[in-house]
Amino acid sequence: MSLAIQAKAQNCESSESECAALWTEKAVSNSREVKNLTEAIELAKRKQWTSLIDVSTIEPITASIQIIRNVLGGGRFQENKQLIHALELRRSETITRIRERIVDLLAQIETRRASLASRETAQDNFRRQIELFEVGYRAGDFDTEKMLAIWEKQKILGAEIESLVAEIKQTEAALERFARPEITKEEARELVVKQVTEAWKLSGTPEKLNLIVLDADEKKRIFKSEMLKIFPEDVKHLPDELQPRGIYPTIKNGTQKIQYIGKAEKFGFNFVLFRRLN
């Protein structure tokens, strides 16, 4: 997929067919499953014609019968044709599933943006009404209870807008994750290590980095099995919340210490970073 088409897709978030096609093309070109299926199909097609002749037997009569079966559509040649058909069908189904997911995400973004525009218009109109209500309130035309209800409605509108903005950002992020190249956790970890190492070198710090990267869950909490890699006994001696650049012993009253760097997220994978000090 060309960089121009990728850039065009990035700026297109409508469920219209052209926009959906751009995102689908991007997602399909980055799909590891589609790539694997395409490679399997190409390999099967290369083997298809070599399957016409079976030289696995040294018995001339048996070999002749096998050649006839293959030429007439039987034997391994027929099995290979069925395999190619099954692989092509699976690839088609995979592309259809990708397209449907893309259209669904784009429709969600479009719907939420329409709702956001409607809420923002309602908020602007209500804000002007509130200005009039507040003038009346100061003049004694409205009691406090009525004004509290009006202000509460204003807060609700504001909260709805904030929620829609957050939902749009989340859906846009989901769309981008779905369409980008598939990354494994190890690849994401390697990228984190590379970026942190480069930043450390640029800082000019003479000390060694000794980076430790631990896996974390979706809330960026370290898995217990990972925590035991640097805190072999327990974590009761640690504070409830680790502070960036904070230095902590690996065991209670121990001399081995580590420094907490912070949290990192790459391609949907969460990590927590430390460095070993001695």
C-alpha cells in the first residue's frame, strides 16, 4: 500500500464506500493472516503441476496408474485443487470480515460525531438561555431550587460531551490499531527497549541503563509472575504507589536496588519499566 493512500486513509473517517475502501486496503495489506494465506495459496499453486506426476514409487505399473489419475483430475492433483479453493475461500472470508469491521468502526465514529455536534449545539443554545435565567435569578424572578436544576442540566450536557469526545478518541484508536501492521508483544517490547535506550543515550548520562521491562495488564498493573522477577520475596516493603525515579530495594532491607522509570504502552501492549542499579 502506497504512503499516499495510507495518508489519505488517515484523514478519512466516514463510512462512505471510498473511505471504507481506503481503510480496508490498509488493513488487508497489513493483515498477517491475509499474508499467510496468500503465501500458502502461491505455494500450493506452484506445487499443483508437479503433483501431476508422482515419482514416489519405483513400480512402473503403479506409477503409470498414478499419472493417469492425476491427469484425469484425481489423486494428489485433485487434492491440491481442493486445498487451493479452501485457502482462497478462507482468504476471501477474512477480507470480508476485515471490511465489515472497518465499516462498523467508521460508522461508530460518524454516529458519535453527529451526536457530539448535536450536543454541542444544544450546549451553546442552553448557555445563552442560562445567561437570561441568571439575569432573572439575580432579579428575583427564579428561586434557587430552579436555578440549581438548570445548572445541573448544564453539567449533564458537559459530561455527555466529554464522554462522546472520549468515545470518539477510543474508536479512532481502535480503527488505527485494527488497520496497522500486526505486532506481537515481543516486537512491541523490543520497540520500547529501543526507544528508551536511545533516549538514555541522548540524555548523556554516563551510568549504564540496565533496563528491565515487565509485562502489565490493561490497567498497567504488573503481573505477579513478572513482579517476582525483580522482587523475589514479596512487595510488602514497597509503597502503595511507586514514584518515577524512585529507588527501591528488591527485598526488605536488601542492598540490591532498582529504580522505577514509569509505564509504557505500545500497540495495545502495556509495560512497566525499571532499571537495575547495582
